[in-house]
Amino acid sequence: MNKTEQLHNILHAVKSGKMPVDEAFVALRDLPYEDIGFAKIDHHRSLRTGFPEVVFCQGKQSEHVAEIVKRLAEKNAVVLATRADEEAYEAVKQVIPEAVYHKAARVIVVTQPGCAKVPADADKYILVVTAGTADIPVAEEAAVTAESMGSRVERVYDIGVAGLHRLLDQKGKLDGANVIIVCAGMEGALASVVGGLVDKPVIAVPTSIGYGASFQGLAALLSMLNTCAEGVAVVNIDNGFGAGYFGHLINK
């Protein structure tokens, strides 16, 4: 019995009085997952959180990634697979030819025909900015995630604090954004500077870019956590996906 049949049976049982509302609530909240041996796929995630389970590809065998994505795509309009390499993409493409690979972001996106996400309010957008060009992969992971979920995304790259005039030239875009995602490595100072210029939420993403004392992004993480600017939230090192997801929740 698939998820749709289960839902119909529960709803009919409630309508007929055979199942109390409280019992139905518990059943809907904890619908069974799909156990395929090497993974337990949470098909009910979209009903609980508003978006399907996202596949984290790093460390998984390519054939496992392909099978998980295939099962998710059978029941969801949009499927994301993050931290995917070319091998994982080729495996997914064998079973889902329409899958799209965003190489810079390392994200695979599967969208069912006619189900492309269209921003509900095109005037509201997430602005993704980077301190340097080396931060773009993390920024693109954030941007592609938010776009796939249905947000309009604008991008401004390479405007770090070593040349503040580049940032100030983008003040119009900063002011127009509903949410700003700032990706920066080295000392991570850009998040504080942006936070001090705008009156909207800033999501800071420390990246693992920098010389030895940056400790693979730890220095940027600590700098962002210690910011004096108000309205700045910080996600984990290189977590573009988390920033894009959170940014969309704010933007919508």
C-alpha cells in the first residue's frame, strides 16, 4: 500500500467515525517509511516539513544514491541530492534521464514535468553573496537549494572586505533583498560588515577557504559567531545547503 492509499484509508476511517481524530493525527504524523535495506526513506517528510527528504551523497555508493533518488522522485515533485560528484550524477541519470546536475553547487535536482517551482512573490528574493571567487561552490549550493524550493535568488560574488567599494556598489541589491546569505572564508569578516549595513536577516556561512591559521573554516566560524552586528545567524562550515534551506523558510 502506497502513501496515497494509506492517507485515503485514514481519511475515510475518520469520516466514517471508525477512527478518532487524535488517532488519525498520530497515524499521519508517523506514516511508515520505505525500508529498502541500505536506507529507510522518509516519504512523509514533505507532509511534516513542507519539503521532501534531501539526499546527502557524500560517502554513499553511487548506486545507492541513484536508487534513493529514484524512490523519492516516484512520490515527490522535486528531489534534491547534495554533495554529489559526477559519478553519482551519472548513476542517477541512468535511472532518471531528466535529472539536472549543478556542477559548481554539487547538487542534483530532479523536477517532475510541470512541477517547476515558481516563486510565489517574485518581488521577494534571497541575495547570495561571497567574499571571494573560491567561496562560490558553497554559495551555489545555497542558491540552488533555495531556488529548487521555490525562492527567487540573486547572486553577487567576490565583494569581500579587501575591497569594500565593491560591496558598497551593491547597496541597492542588499537593500532590496528579503534575506541575505553571506559566504566567506579566511576571517569571515564580510558577514559582520553586511550585517551592519542592512535591516534584514543575514545568514552567515563560514567556508573552509584560507591559509593554515584559518583551520579549514574554524576561524571564520568563530568570527561569525562573535559578530557585533545584529540579525546575523550562523550555520556550519561549508553548509550552503543549510543556509539555502533556512533562507527559503524566512523568504516564503
